[in-house]
Amino acid sequence: MEIHSISAITLATHDMARSVRFYRALGFDLRYGGENASFTSFHAGASYLNLIAMPTERRWSWWGRVIFYVADVDACYRRALEEDLAPDSAPADAAWGERYFHITDRDGHELSFATPIT
């Protein structure tokens, strides 16, 4: 068996409307669902970023981070600042050969936007 790719990642949220606005502000295109849905899907290149509504009593702790490749990390960072989304870090060049920055959504999910350094 060979694994070819990740089809989608699904993140839990306590507030679908807030989460949809956050991901749209970052530039994700809505595929299905929306602010009033219990399940929402965004395009993420050839893959998908999904959101699923969970009751407020459901809690989670840090699970890891999802990394999205983008064409221009610095432009993505500027967009996050313009949208008042408060990135966790400024773009930086990593020793492993990527330029990246981190941002955390309002439900505590850590995202990284990166591009290979050529």
C-alpha cells in the first residue's frame, strides 16, 4: 500500500461562524457549508480544510499543527495582519529549508504557512 496524499484535515470548533470568518479572512475559498452549518469545507489546493461544530463541553488540547504551502509567505502574513488575525510569529527562514510563520485560530488550532526556500 502506498500513501499518495492528504485529502483533508478536519478541525473542531465551538463557534462555526467565527471560524468560517477566520479562514475566509486568511484567503481560504468556501467549498461547502458556511457560518450556520455544522460542517464546513474549504479548498486548500488539491486538498481540503474542514471544520466540524462541537458542543462547548467538548475540550481538546494541543494536537499538533497543520502546514499549508503558499506561494508567498510574506504576503500571507501581511494579509493576516491586515485582517487583525494576530499571527504567533513573523515570517522566518528555517534551517530545514522553508520560510514560514505560525498563527493560531480562535479554537486553539495551530496553523503554519510555508514555502520552500530555493
